[in-house]
Amino acid sequence: MLNIFLKVTTVILLSLTVSACAGTAFSDLFSNYNKQMQGVKNAQQRGNFEQALALIPERSENNGSYGLSLLEKARLEFLASDHKKSQQNFALVYRQVQQAEQAAKIQLSRGIENVTAIVSNDNATRYDIPYYEQSMLHCYQALNYLDHNDLSGALVEIRRANLVQKKALQANKKALFDAQDSLAKKGISPESLASKYPAMNTTIGEVKNGFQNAYTFYLSGLLYEAVGQANDAYIDYKKALEIYPRNVTVQQDVWRLANKLAMSNDIQLFSKRFASDITQTTRPKNSTQNKLRQSGQLVILVEQGIIPSKQEVSINLPIFTSRNDMRFYSVALPSYQNRLRQYSGLSLSYQGETYQSNEIVRLQSLAAKQLQDEMPAIVSRQIVRLVAKEEIRQQISRKGGDVGNILAGLYNIASEKADTRSWSTLPDSIHVLRLDLATGQHQLTLNINGSNRTITVEINEDRQTLVKLTSIGNYTNHQSINL
């Protein structure tokens, strides 16, 4: 195996010297993903989605970040209202995820990847799409289907999103235990790592894991209601409430369906749990006349901001070499800044009343928790890599003298890069707002980020009107869909 390492290292060193990292694969290895995406995110921040798409680096299908590039493109195409193209790219990613779940193929491909990763960094491996990103993939795909008035297709996608979270719940504990056990065998405890690694407690907040997404379950409940499956909707609204218990909109929907379905035990429980004003109907308080008129529901999904990117940090860890000597090595690791941006959400004015949206997911918190849980496995791989690189450097030094030693040392420094890959064009925060309105057309005044705009919506009897509102920087846009 050492001979393979030496050959691979020699090839990489020569290529680095001759080509100056001209190829895309080399740029992935020696340039952090977040830096590659800065121009893309700047264009997205300005609402220039076509320019953002043009700035995404092209990657071939055999590139480890190919699936991630498709996710970025599909999200930007969604924002640019190119729903057909977005749908195609999300479908390609889903196909990749399915293929990756076939264990035999994973092991076969990972053997070659890991040789490269050991002499470079984690960027050489295939990007495994984390569970929270998979669930968002299916949410956007569901919204793409809704744009084509395909409610049945949207329901298929939302069921896939819920299945992702079920799988994650089953796999999470074992994966976390195995990673911590592997790290402990290398002489590093979780407490020791936590004392050196930058804190992300503020960013993580109160989330229990990095994959349970209340927004996914809320959207699922909304679609089930749209097809008249109130019991299924109630189950998923309750799941959303369990994840985000202080969301007033979710509380109202759970209370509403508990009463509609005559869930006596839940009604008794929720009447004590929720404040008295939550257990009232959510119609605009403009008169009893409105309550007598035929009505439908307005549901607004509000996406705000862009999820922050991972940053690279360096920490010193005591690591035992192949000769069982303990040395301190500088290790490059991904991290998120320990702060959350505050969003004011959406204020809606109608007939003298004001209604406020409520946050239902903070994707940065899910991403940070996911990274925190992955950290023992990431550090374990780094330790293996550092020991292997040091062994290679010594072998090259013995065979190539000072020149070989210097080249190997320079390569080790240049290749020590954290894997900062993640789905960078996702929103940071998603809010929801739901109202009962009389049937017919309504003009509503929306205030977001201090700016007012008036929109017109059509409400149908006992149906849902979905408004998707996007707010990124100074860019604001909305789309209305009658379910």
C-alpha cells in the first residue's frame, strides 16, 4: 500500500509543479469550496440568478462534487423560475443518492477514492449529501411539481422527504457511536476535541439533531390537507410541532385539526399546553360576518437569506505517529461561525389587522448540528491522513534527499485543506404564516425587511392558496399557487 501512496504522491507533486493546479480536480483539492462559491453567492444575494448559475464551476460526472453542483444549479434554477430544468437536476441528484445507497457499489468506488484522500484531503472523496439537504431536495422538487399543477407528484416527493428523516433517525445513533469509538481508539476523547474545536452552541441552538426538519413535515401536512387526507395532515403537523414547539402557526393548525377530527385526548392536552389565544380560530378579526361567509386558507412560505458557508479552522491535536511517538499536529477542520443572523420575518396587513410569520426551520442550525455530529469521524480521518503523509514524507526524504523532503513538506502544507462543501445556495431561515380568508380576491400588504409590497391572491372555498415568498438581500419575489 505504501508503494501506491508513493506513486500517487509523486504524480500529484509533479502535476502540481507542472500544471499549477489548472484542472478542476486540483482546484477542488487545493481551494476551499466556500471560496469557489463566493462569486455565486454574491450574485444570488443581488437576485441575479442567471449570473450565479454561470459562475458555478463545471464538474464532470466522475467528480466527487458533481452531485453538489447539481444541487446548487437546481436551487438557483428554482429561484429563476426555471422549474423544468430545476426538476431535471434534482431528479439527477436523487438518482445519485439511490445509487450511493447500494452498499456494494459504495465499497467498490470508495477504495480508489480513499487512496487519493489519504494523500490529499477529504475533498477527494465523493460528497455524501447529508440528510437535511436530502429532505430539502425533495421539498423543492415537490414545489416544482406544484408549479406544474401536479399535486400527486408533489406528494410523492414529500413522502420521500419524510422517509429520509425516518432513515436518518434509525442510522444516526449507530453512526455517532462508531465515530466516537474510532476517535477514542486514537487517544482523543469527545471532551478533549470539544475543548479545542470552536464552539457552535449559539448556531445550533435547541435543535436535537441535524436531520429533523419541521418545515418538511409542515409542507407535508399542507399537501395532505389539499387532497382531503386530514388524518395524515394531522400526524405530520404534530411531528412539525414536536420539532418546533413554539411555532404559533403550527400550534394553530394542530389545534384546528384536533377539533375537526374530534381528537378528544389531544384537545384536552393542547388546551392546557397552548395559550388561550392560540386555541381560537385564525380568521381575521374584522367582524362576525366574515365567520359566516365561505372561506379558504392562505398559506405563505417565507424564505429569507442565504445559509452561511462552512469556514476552515486549524486546531492542534496530540497524535501518535506510526512509530508510536506523540507529536502535536495542526489539523484543518470545517466549522460554522458561532452566531445566527436575526430575521424579522413577514408582517401581513389586512383590513386593519397585522399578522406575523413564525420561523419553522433554521437551516444553519441543522447544518451546524450535522457537522458537530460528524466531527469525530472527520478528525479520525484526519489523524490517519496526517500519519500517512508523515510516513510518505520520510520515505521521500530518504529516497530524494533534501529536495524530496522540501517538496513533500510543501505538498503536505498545501493539501491540508478542510472539506467546506455544503449546499451553499439554500435559504438560511424559513417562516410560515396561515390565515383563513373569505372566498374571492384579496389585496394584502406585505412588509419584509422594511419594504412594503401589495399582492393579490385568489381564495377558493375550502381550498388552500399557497404563496412562496423569497427574500434575499434587496431581492423579493413571490409566486401564488392554488392547491
